[in-house]
Amino acid sequence: MLEIGSVIDNKYKILNKIGQGGMSVVYLAMNERANKQWAIKEIRKDAAAASEINLNSIKTETELLKNLNHPNLPSIIDIIDYDDSILIVMDYIEGNTLKKAVDEYGPQPQEAVIEWAKQLCDVLGYLHSQNPPIIYRDLKPGNIMLKPDGTIVLIDFGTARQYKDTNVEDTTCLGTRGYAAPEQFGGQGQTDARTDIYCLGTTIYHLVTGKNPSEPPYEIRNIRYWNESLSTGLEQIVAKCTQLDPEKRYQNDDELLYALEHYDELDETYRKKERTKLAIFAITAVLALAAGIGSFSSYSYGNHIKTVSHEMLLDNANRGATAADTKEALINSIAVDPSQVDSYNSLIDNVYLSDEIFSADEAAELRELLIRTSGKNTYEQILAQDVDSYSLFAYRLGLAYYYSYEGEGNKQQSAYWFNKATEGNLNANQKERAKLLGAIAEYYVTLGSVDKAGDSEVTFKDYWNDLVSLCDGNITESDNANTALAIYKEMASQICVNAPQFKKAGVSVSDMQLALMDIEKHVKEDIDGSGIEKTDRVVELEEELATNIEKAKQTISMLE
């Protein structure tokens, strides 16, 4: 670290430290000969190396930034290779970061955030217009200074890079988790202008909701989930900015700037006013139709048309030549009538789980679908008006998150949906199963943790009892063979992983052996002996279960 009072390069006197990041420290310095204050950012070479950042790249890209000139960017006037550090001398910006504003005062006024976002669109557009384009990659409230006059300045270019046509993907994965786009972490192509658009979306989200996306659970909800007074138009803008697929985001800064300048036109209130202009014509047309055909109910006719259209699209989905055709038809059927649960469940079962994996992209696409609006309600709110349908959807989605989400499942999200499912009128077996699965999912967070008194909040004996209860009864009959086999696999898998902890908690070896025998009995009687038609997936699950049971038996035998 630089010493306070030391003079760098015979002209910059270090006055004090004014900021610190992961691998850098920022100082306030005075050029005494010019009587001007500067900010000096010190990047330690060992910290940069540990972060896999190429020092030559830092020098090259900082040299490039010296040639930029924009009112929302600090001027960089010098780069000094100094002992074990690289020093970047730049304008000293008076003011505070937007992170400090939201940390101290909570969510920021919507209109102010939109004005800041417009300025950011302008400066990002300037960076992206360079040849080659400069991609900032770390946009977040902590890197945006708010000056006393209300203008903002984008600071900290430590992760900026040039876009290279010849690159397949970035060589270094940089960005702040929660704010960063998926492509910033490798394997999904190189970062481009749409990466910064994603980061701007997460930044707007943080500023208007006060919810930091870089903190657990690292997710972006629709902004009106936190504050219903926020604009539905701004909600749509944030949702589009933060699409996981870059092709579904705004494709450039001009598109996003236009949307921000006309966000109120996306708002439901604005659309209602516009629809009023058509109402006179529509009413006149309906009355004329009614006069021509007698006491005709336009409402009934409208519902009839909606039903026919929905059924036609659902039929098209069932006959789709490709998975893309099926998905498009199902999403269209939901748009025609968002209250029909069959379309949602078919989308989950026949599209998202066609490969038995519920991916993060598919989960994001479904969330985006649920927050679309029809009239004044979201699709999810319309579906939830039928308690039974919504419960069935929540149960099915809970199972997808629990057993099929990529990796090892998303137990936190599954618990959320299982809890939603128990609020409705599932059949008794499904409701009990949702309750147990929800509790088990929450164990993944609380198992082994202790309360303030030092006692375990959840024991492995509790966990075991709920697993056993979950396997009770004929699951194939009350649900289906796929669900039954997935539950049995989970039980066998947990015995493999946690047998010593179960035994320590008071579960005997014979109890574990009996549980495996019961599973084998259920498979033999409820699936193999029931005469049901076995799909390829059922056969595959049975084989996987047999493997898990054998491993569980071997684990148990080592405890005897």
C-alpha cells in the first residue's frame, strides 16, 4: 500500500485513502505544482495475478481509456508502473456511489433511477461504439458515482475489455456475481454489448427495490413483487434486460434507451388510456352485432372463442413436429387463456423435462412467462384464481425443481413451490407429499445448523422420519411411476450419503435395511405388478434405483 504523505513520480502527493476494492486501493492525491487533486488507483500485481488478470492487458486497456472523452467517464491521465503495483491516475470525482445511496436510504425514487439509467445507456453506447467496442462488464451501484449536480460518472474499469471478432469466448471470467450476465462466467460465448445491458438491468433492479442481487439467493424477481407501486413498464424493461439468453435482451443501447424514454407507454395505466380510444368503436361494433342477431351474449361468445382457440393451440402442441414447435404452441395457448393449467404442466413435462433436466434457462423462461400481464393481472395471478389448478401447477413445478433441476436440484425453490401447493386442494396423498418434500427441501438449508442456544435446529432423526413417511403408500397409484421412482431414488441416495449420521441419530441398521426392502416391494407390486405401461423413462429410473439400492446396502453393511 502507498504511504500517506509519500510523493509518487515526483509530483503526486498521497493525501489519504478514499476507497478499497478486491484487488485495488484508491487514494486522494494532490499535484502540488498544478494545485489539482487526482484519484490514484493502486492495483497490486500479486492481487491481479491471483485474480487471473493479465497485467499487460490492464496496461493496454487503461491506455486505451486515456483516449476516451465523455462527460460520464473520468479522465485517465497517467499510468505508472510503481514497484509491486500499477498506479492509474484519474479525475477525482466528488460525490458518493449509488451503492452508498441505496445502502443508507433504501430503494431510490423510480424517476431518478430511470434518469440515471438513461445516462448509463448513453455512456455505455459511447463505449460500445469504439472500434473495437469496449465492454465494461462490471456495472453495479458501487461503480457509479453520483455527483452533487445529479449527473453520474462510471468508474473502475478494472474488468473492461475490447470485443474481438475472432474470439469464441472471454479468456478471463470477470464480473460481480448477481449483477453479471451468464456469459461472463465462460462457456457461453464472449461478452458483448448485451452483457452490459444485462448488468444495467440488475443495477436498475437493485436501485428501485433495494434488494442486492449479489447476495443470496442471487435471484432477480420482477420488481413489482417487492413494490406494487412501481411501473409495469419498468418491470418489463428490467425483465428483458436480464434474460439469460442474450438474443432475448435489448440488442443495443439505443433500443434500451428508447424503452426507458417511453417506459410509461409500456405501463398498464397508459395502455388502458389507449384502449379507451378504441372502446367506442368496439362497443358500437358489439351493439351492431347484437342488433343483427337478437339477444346474443358477446361475453359468452368471447369465452367460447377463447376456449376453442386454446384447445386448438393445445392440440397443435401435442402434434408439434419439433420441441420448438411444441413450446411455441404451448406458450401461445397460455397467452390465449392464462387460466388453463394443462398448458403450463404440459410445458413443464413435455418441453422442459423432455431431456429430464430442468435447466436454469428454462426456469428463467418460465418465470418470465408467469410475470407477463393480461389485463391488470400477471399470468400467475390469473392461474392462481383457480386454487385447485394453481396447487397442481405448484406441485408439478416443485417436483421439477427438487428432482430435475440441473446439478443437484434447487431445493430452495422447490420448498417455495411445495409450500404454495399445500395451500390448495390437491388430493390427500399429493398434499401430504408436498408437505413432506417441502420440509425435506428445507433440511438442505437447516440440517446440522444450530440455534442461539447451541442446539441443533433439525436432527437427522427428523430427516429420516420424514423420508420414511414420504415413501409410504402406493405413490404410483396416487401420483405416477416417475414420481414414485424419483422419491425412492432419493431415499436410497440419502442412505448412501448420510447412513453414519442416521445411525448416530438413533436410526438402526435394521431400520435402514427395512426401508430399502419396502422400496423394492413397492416397485415390485405397485409398478412391475400393476400392469401399467412402462415408458423408457420408467425403465431408466428403475435401473438407476437398483444401482442406488445396491450402493446403499454396501454402505449399510460397513456400519454393522
